[in-house]
Amino acid sequence: MSKEKTIEDVILCIVNEIAGPDAVKVASVLLNEDWLTDEVIASKTLLKLNQVRKILYSLLDNQLMLYKKVRDENSGWYTYYWTLNREGIEGLALLKKRQVLKKLKERLEFEQSHNLYRCARCEGVLLTFEEAVETYFRCPSCGQQLEAYDNAGAIKVLERKISILEEELRKLS
């Protein structure tokens, strides 16, 4: 049984995709606490301060981070406080989920509307009926006779994934 992803899981996945595993550490800290300085984030993640700053700016460039600066009246220095741009990340997560759903539906439509043929010897060689006719039902790689491919299992998997993703989107919207 597949574990349903929470919005936090999706956020961390997006952060990892954009800025890498160290950024996930930074985002994990900011999922639990808002408006932290880069020094506090560095101490909580055990990353070097310059690494944390680089990650924060990378996430800021991708509109996944917000900051505010506060001027110290005595020294005149600015202190920057950081937080996740939850609306931006959640919007991006929803967009990505919708894109995946669209691709899954397109693949399902393809699987349902085509008779497919495969080569038993060559992995990954899968041809539509039209393509198989052009090669006289011979594998274009090795020349072996192509076999009809029963894609009922693939269709069931796609339908299940689509159903799960549609349910997740209903809950998040």
C-alpha cells in the first residue's frame, strides 16, 4: 500500500529538486519555525553559515523563501530573518502534481488506444501497431519477431496512480 504524501513531504521534495539535500535540512528547520536568522538555521542544521546563505538565496531566487531585515539601532547592522514562502511552495507543489496528473492521463489514453508489440529479447523495445507494421513485426534492434504486449497491468497501475493523485489534489485544493 502506498503512503500518502503530506504537503510537507511535497515541499521537501520540491526543495530537494531545486536546491539539493542540504536545502532539505534548511527547509525542515523552517517547516517547524518561522523567521529564523541564517546563524540559527546553520546551528540547527549543522551546516556552515556560507552554505546556509547560499541555500537561502537559491530558494529566494526560486520564490520559495521570504525574508525581512531588521536594523539594529545601536550598531546600524541589518539582521535578516528567513521563512518559507508556504503559499509559493504549495502553489508550486499543486502545479507539479497537476502536471504529473496530466502526463499520467495522457499515458493512460495512449495505453488504452494502442495495440502494443514488444521484443522478448530487447528490453524497452515497445512499438505501436503502426510502428510494428513498418518493421514487418520484427524488432528494429535485433530482428527478432515481435510479440503482442498485454498492457492491462500497466493500465491498472496508471488508473490507480491517477485516482490517488486526484484524491490528493481534492484534499489540497
